[in-house]
Amino acid sequence: MAYVSVNNNESIESALRRFKRKVITEEIIKDLKRHAHFVPPGQKAKLKSANARKRNRKRFRPTARPMNQNQNQNFNQNR
């Protein structure tokens, strides 16, 4: 649970900002959403493998190659 003590000279807005930041860092909202409904074990396994496929797809995605000097000059001349 996230606790924030308000100092004497501190405004409520700044204390609320600190509280929100603490809730985000402790991942309280994420945990609540995860436990909001029951997920059967078979469905959990399907979600886990789907997330792994997505992660691997991202990892092996081709990256943009930087243009070398000759291509850059040709690009500027054609303009």
C-alpha cells in the first residue's frame, strides 16, 4: 500500500502528485487489473506464448539502416 505523509508547508497538490508517482512505481494499478478476473490456466498459457511470440517478433525485426555518404550525396543532388 502506498503511504504519503503531508509535510507542514506542503500543498495538497504536491502531496497528491507524490502519491500518484508512488502508486505508479509500486505498480498497484497493474496488479489490480491483473487480479480483476479469473484467468483459467489454459488461457494463461496461451497468453504467455502469445506474448513470447510478440516479444521475439520485436527482437528480430529489421532495423533501419543509416544511409552511407554516397547515398546521402545522391539524395541531395536529386532534390
